[in-house]
Amino acid sequence: MNNQFDNLGKRLKSLIDNNQYVLTPGVFSPLIAMMAEKKGFKSLYFSGAAFSAMKGVPDIGIFTFQELFDAVIEITKMSNLPLIVDVDTGFGEVINVTRTVSDLESIGVAAIQIEDQLFPKRCGHLEGKEIIESNEFAKKIYAAKSVSKDMLVIARTDAKAVEGIDSAIERAKLYKDAGADIIFPEALETEEEFKFFAESVNGDMLANMTEFGKTPYYPAEKFADMGYKIIIYPVSGLRTALNAISALFDEIMETGSQVKFVEEMLTRKDLYNLINYDSYVKMDKSLGGDDLIEK
């Protein structure tokens, strides 16, 4: 359980400064965050797209800030890793962004990622996006930094798909001047674009290695060579899990049995190890309670 919320933004910045790249998987529940931590990842990403999908709705800004807050606090309670949270457009105007930042920093979020789309937003790799005036978004960034203590602000621009790469670069420079710690150019499509953007903006960069989108599948070392330190895999875990569950359900419907998939499942022992089952049993005994009964 995470009882130390101080300096998480500084810890994330240290990871960026002291590593060739920082692999950052998307997590959508406390259990997945705990698994990522045990696998050796050093930072985590809470994706708005994955969160929307988990709620059974599309990534178009439907969920509320309270829903996001409640989901995020469950993760920060159970993982000590710096967590980046996708807050879409910030849940309102400038004053709302300050509340978003303050509340999330209070529960141990290391960084927020905020984007310059017009609300209601769209998935960054789909058509039909609209963006707000660059100065209006810069005000949101300035406001976010003005109320944060250690939290980093990641400014995502969707301008490339709407106004072109030159506009995206100009916006990114403005956002950096407004206080953004990291720049995230969404939906770039070629190695040349990634390099040109990073060289032109000259700062800490985040790359989105999502699937089935506009960006080719580059390995982490390639992103690092192009100037990007944080590489996120926002929906990779969820997509993989859903595909596996779909195949399992098909098998049960067709055969009435799950036996074919048993060897691919996480064992009972491994699940208990992941959730630290034994530590809860020991705590119960040390406090004089009845033994936990396995069911």
C-alpha cells in the first residue's frame, strides 16, 4: 500500500533524466498496477481510453472527474510507482483544471496528461478531432503548474491531425513556455515527423505506442533515438486481456468446458502471491482475529 505521496513527480522526472527511456504500461485497475510493479516497471499510465472501455463507453469524454478520481485512488493505494493520469481536456475550464490537479496530487498522482482538444474530445487516432485556441490551452497548463507542488504536467497536442505538423510544433513550444514539463505529440505517423518534432521543440517528450492507430510499431530504442523518453502502452494490456477472455468465453460456449485454457491461466498460488494474500492472513492472526478461511 502506498503511504508516501511526496516527491512522486520528482521521482518520475528522475526516471526520465537517468534512463535511456521509461517504459510505461497502461493500467486500469489496482490488480494490474500491482502486476506491472512486480514485473519491474518503474512508472504507470492511467488511460482515459482504457478507463472508458472498462466502463463500457467510448473514449469521448463521457466519464466524470469523480469517477476517474475514485478509480485512480484505488491504484495509488496499492502501488508505489509514479502514476501518470490522462485527464482528457481537464474536466472544464481553467478553474476546473486547478481543482483536477489539486485533487489528483493529494492522492499520489505523479503527473497529469492534458490535451488541447475541444470538449467533447475524440480518441487521438480517429478522425473528426477539433482543437481549442492555443492560448486558451496554455492558460490551462499555466494554471495546472501554479497549483501543483511536485506534480508534472504533460501537454498533449492533437494539432498535427487538424492543422499539420508545423502548427503542432508551434503549439508545443507555447505549451512548454507556459510550464509544461513534458510534451506529447499525438498521432504522428512517420519517423521523420517524430524526429522533426522532437528536434524543433527540444524538451522531454512522450510517445504513444498504441495499437491499430496512425503511429507505426516502433520499439522503445527507436523512440529514444528519435528523442522520446517516456513510451506509453495505454491500452495494450486491456486489449490483450479482452482478447483472451473472448477466446475463453467462446470455448466455454462451444464445449461447455474451460479445460483447454487452464494452462494459460494465472494459477491460484500466483494470484494469491500477487495480491499478498499471506500478509493479510498474518495480519489477521497478529491482531487476534479469526483465521481467514479460503473459499
